[in-house]
Amino acid sequence: MITIGLPSKGRMKDDASAIFERAGMKIVAVGNDRSYRGRVEGADDIEIAFLSASEISREIGAGTVDFGVTGEDLIREGLAEADKRVEVCVRLGFGHADVVVAVPEIWLDVDTMADLGDVAADFRARHGRRLAIATKYWRLTQQFFSSQHGIQLYRIVESLGATEGAPAAGQADIIVDITSTGSTLKANHLKILSDGVILRSEACLVRARKPEHEGDPRIAEVIAAVRKAL
Ligand SMILES: Nc1ncnc2c1ncn2[C@@H]1O[C@H](COP(=O)(O)OP(=O)(O)OP(=O)(O)O)[C@@H](O)[C@H]1O
Ligand SMILES: O=P(O)(O)OC[C@H]1O[C@H](OP(=O)(O)OP(=O)(O)O)[C@H](O)[C@@H]1O
């Protein structure tokens, strides 16, 4: 049996189902409309697990589903060493959003990560505490700041919603968050640093790297069918 995790709700749900349908895999719910299981018409060896986008990322990492449709941001944030555990097979062309570093517009001298590194370096001397970053993207923030840009002097303030409001509310100095149209950043008087795009995310067909997939022709067939449907 091949299990495919598809979004059960949220902004990726309809586009994900539509792509599978165009790929010749019409999805039908098992049982009633509220069921969290489905199947593919005419393919008894495929089952569908309806999950949220973030659950799909976790289940692919754990290998409890073979494929899933979810955002690349959720894969890279949710899984350590994502590339070892999963394969991004097809970029699906919807669900576009960038994970970005944004600072208050009034920080006129700060346009790049290097500028921000300078600010972080003497933040404690000036303000008596570390630069505070509001985000729900812990892993991506740490990788980008510490590993890629060598910025070590900061503190992450966990934010689970309304992240863009954190600087004005005095909860943090800057943010790392997702943006698509940019209107939420603008409304909160925040600007993206010129080299502050951490990840350009979109919905992807993702596969769990499992030994039993080797030599299973159905795995390549699913990927080829989705690719053709784009
Ligand atoms: N404007 C946007 N804001 C937030 N996420 C977006 C946006 N545009 C696209 N996405 C993508 O959508 C995905 C999240 O979708 P959604 O919010 O439906 O997921 P979810 O896990 O069901 O959410 P939750 O569990 O928080 O309700 C992420 O991969 C994200 O990159
Ligand atoms: O660049 P924009 O087009 O303004 O979109 C970005 C905003 O959209 C999302 O929030 P949303 O209100 O959709 O809620 P969510 O965080 O619960 O997904 C996201 O968290 C940002 O705040």
C-alpha cells in the first residue's frame, strides 16, 4: 500500500486535490465527508491520509506516509536534516510564500544582514539585552543567522501568531516570518532586508526516503503523473 498525505484543510487543500485529479488520481473519501481517509478511484493500492500541512511534514519525516503535499517551509522547519529523510520530488506552483527577515522601516541604516550583524553586536552595550527575534521558524532562523551569517548574539522569542505585531508591541525587535503579498509587513511598518529571504517556499510533492521504495515502479509512476499534471 502507498499512503499519500494530502491537506485536509487550509490554503493548500483545493489545489492539492486538483493536481492529483489532473494526474489521473481522482480522490474519493472513504465513509462520510468528514472522514480523514480517502482512496484513489481505480487504484486499490493507494490510500489517502487527510492531515494538516504541518502534520504532513511530520508524518513524512517519520515515514508513516510515503508521499505528501506540503510547503517546503514546513519541511525545512519541521525536520532536522530534511534532505536525508525526504526528497522534494515536484514543486507544484501554488502556495508560494517567502520566509524573510524583516526589521522596522525606521531602521534606516539597516538594509542587509551584515548591517543587522553590526546592530546585534552592540545591541547589549546599547540596550542592556540581546537583539530579540520573534518567529515560529526556530530552525530556519538559527541556520540563517548563526550558520550562514555568523550572527550569534540574538535571542528568539517564540511567536505563534501575529508575529508582525511583535516589534510594535515591544515583544521583539525584528521578525522572521512568511510573506506572500507583503501587505501584512507593510501594515506593520516592517521592511525585508535586501538579502533577508531565507527560503522561497511553495507547495511540493514530497517523498519519505524509505528503502522499500527502491525498485517499486509505483513510486516513479506517482511522481511522473503529478509532474505531467502541472
Ligand atoms: N500568506 C501565507 N501565509 C501563511 N502561509 C502561507 C501563505 N501563503 C502560502 N502559505 C503556505 O501555506 C502553508 C501553511 O498552510 P496552512 O496555514 O493551511 O497550514 P496548516 O498547517 O493547516 O495551518 P495550521 O495548522 O496553522 O492551521 C505553509 O507551507 C506556507 O508556506
Ligand atoms: O504577505 P501577506 O500576503 O500579507 O501574508 C502574510 C501573512 O499571512 C499569514 O497569516 P494568515 O493571516 O493567513 O494566518 P495564519 O498565520 O494563521 O496562516 C502569515 O502568517 C502572515 O502573517
